[in-house]
Amino acid sequence: MPRVVVLGGGYAGLACLIELYKKDKSLELHLVDADADHCKITNLHKTFQHPLEKFTVSYAELAEKYHFTFHRHRLDFSEQDLARWHQQQKLLLHKAALPYDWLVVATGAAPIQLDAGPGNFGQNELRRGEGKVLLESFLEPWAEEPLQISLVGGGATGVQVLFELHEQLRKKRIPNKLRLIDQNQRLAPSLPEGGHKYIAKKLRWAGIDYLPGTNYLGQTDSQIQLTEMATGHEYTLPSQLTLQFPGVSAAPTTMVTNAYGQVISMGSTLENILSAGDCSRFDSSGLNSLTAQAAVRKGKLVARNIVRLSGGEKPQTYRYQEKGYLVSLGAVDAIGWIGLRCNLVRGFPASVIKDALETQYDLFLDGVDTYLDFL
Ligand SMILES: Cc1cc2nc3c(=O)[nH]c(=O)nc-3n(C[C@H](O)[C@H](O)[C@H](O)COP(=O)(O)OP(=O)(O)OC[C@H]3O[C@@H](n4cnc5c(N)ncnc54)[C@H](O)[C@@H]3O)c2cc1C
């Protein structure tokens, strides 16, 4: 019975396991992940309001449903390890060997860390479920003076976190002054220009200060240090808390693959090691952005290719093209495009479509696959 080991149970890793389970019941499936639960991290900004558990599913439950063996283990590795794994066809977990016929590396991306000093908060803290605790901590000490909060990073994730926090602070009547600091001149660069304009207008309406072209240097006590990038002028502003969302980078590194998902390392193709998700860059015309929609499609494709290659068939090329992209701006507003980049959707209708995309992923985890691949 051929054995497939998937390293990393995020969007890509689970899509791969679910597709393998559906396509070939003769495979023995294993998942290795550092955590006990799968986290739907596209919802992390909502954890200021909801408990983290609303967006996690235990791997034990998924293992039972999709007939895989789960190993909770953090396996740190480098490109040299990939070459060694390729030769030995096994991983080493807790000093025990886990041999494999096919290995899929889907370890995702890690948040970029700017400054780990006091008064800093980012994606890792949200992933640990500390969003609600943070919000509750605001209720007491800052009740009189407006709480000054800076968020660094005007990409899609930073913008989603900022509007969600603004909404929760307003609901809880916590006096606050929010500001958005960004090196870029354009908000959410993954959206067309109209997206930037819409978000900038919403920031003005919400009374949130927006500082584009500004570099964050660090935070001490209740001040942040900033540089105006055009002039080099350095200055400080009062701020009790800095939320850091400057982006993510592939973890542990970007794995370049051929058009079928097989990893290319030091000039050689590692035929039995494939990669998918944020940590992979496919050498094909398919979408390589660090997004959940690309991660799911890559995960499904490498699963199908494992089945095809095992059966002596030619693997398929990764060709998935982006169908749209939406950024939420609180509970009832969003901005993005659908179908064609010029087709901007905004406001409540956009927010409904965004929620539908989250539901589509929930359904997928439940075994109902409504993703169109257009391969
Ligand atoms: C707040 C937020 C909002 C987002 N919103 C959207 C959105 O609206 N739309 C969209 O398309 N994308 C969105 N994204 C991006 C999207 O979440 C990622 O592109 C997606 O999660 C990538 O999936 P992945 O499987 O590659 O990695 P992940 O989902 O990050 O999964 C990686 C898995 O690997 C495990 N792992 C990592 N290293 C190791 C190791 N060494 N050993 C063992 N296990 C390991 C981790 O525990 C994790 O389970 C958002 C991201 C964030 C943070």
C-alpha cells in the first residue's frame, strides 16, 4: 500500500489529503503538523469578537473522517534535509522513522517579525487566541484617555484586522485613536486602484489616521518611532500598542517546483517530494499568490498528480487562474473583484460573497467540494 505523508495541515495540506482520500482508497495517508488543530486562518481577524475555537477543527476529528494517521510534531528543516529525505525516503519524528512513497511539503508562510518589544501584537498572538483577551484588557486602564493604537501593514490582512478592531472598539465604547502605518503608497496592493480609493475613503470616515510611505522603526514605552520615507525625517508618536501585520514569507523557504508540483532542489527534480500552498512556487502559468484559494487548488492538484504518477499516467500542469479577491472591512462591508479585475464589488454585497467563500471552505472540510478548478 503506497504511503503518502503530508507535512503541514493548513489549506493546502488538507486539500491534498481530502482529495487523496476521495481519489484513491488504496493509499495509506499520514499528516504531520506542529499543532493539534487545523486553523482557518482567513478568519483570524474575527477572533477579537469570537473565540478561536470557532475557526479550528481538531486533526483527530479530520483524521477519523478522512482516514489518515495524525502525528503531532514540529519538523524544522532546510533544503539540505529535503535532499536527504529524497535519498532515504523517510522522515524522522520523535526519533522514530516515518518512511514514505510520496511526501507533500505544505508548511505555509510565517508572519514577518519587525520588533518583538513590549506593546506589540500580531498574527501569532491571534493564532493563540489572544485577540479577545487583548480587547478585554482595554476596558479598564484606558477608560478615560483615548487608547492610541498603531497598526503596521496596509496589505489585505492588516486592513481586515484594522477594520475588525475598529468595529469591536466602537461596539464596546472604548475611546480610541487608531492609525495605519504603511511603507507603500497604496493600500491592499493585491486589489485594483479602485480598491485602494475605497479603503482610503473608509479610513477617513472612520477617523483612522493613514500614514503611507512611512517606515516603522520600533516601540518603546508608549511611543512609536517612525521615518517618513521620502524625506528620511524621523519622529515619534504616542501609541500604547502596535499591531504588526507587515506580511508573511514562505516557511521555512520558498520551494520551487516544476509545473506538476514536484520540488526542484539544487538543480534536480525530487520526483517523490511535492509541495503546495504558501511555501511553494510552481513553474507554470498558474496562480502563485500566497492565498487560501491558490493553496487549496495546489493541494488538490498535487494529490491528483500523486495518483496519476502512481498509476503510470502523465501528471497535470498547474493552471489555476484567480477568480476574484475580496478584503473584508468589518462585518457588513468588503471590497474586491469578481471574475475580471475591472469588476469591482463593494459594500454589503461584497461582504456576502466573502462570507460565502468562507462557507465554501467549511463545506469542503465537511466533504462537499464546490471548488471549480478550470484545469
Ligand atoms: C488574518 C488572515 C486573513 C487572510 N485572509 C485571506 C483571504 O481572505 N483570502 C485568501 O485567499 N487568503 C487569505 N489569507 C491567506 C491564507 O490564509 C493563506 O494563503 C493560507 O493559509 C495558505 O495555506 P497553506 O496551507 O499554505 O498554509 P497554512 O494554512 O499556514 O498551513 C500551514 C500548516 O503547516 C504547519 N507547519 C508549518 N511549519 C511546520 C513544521 N515545521 N512542522 C510541522 N508543521 C508545520 C502549520 O502548523 C500549519 O498547520 C489570510 C491570512 C491571514 C493570516
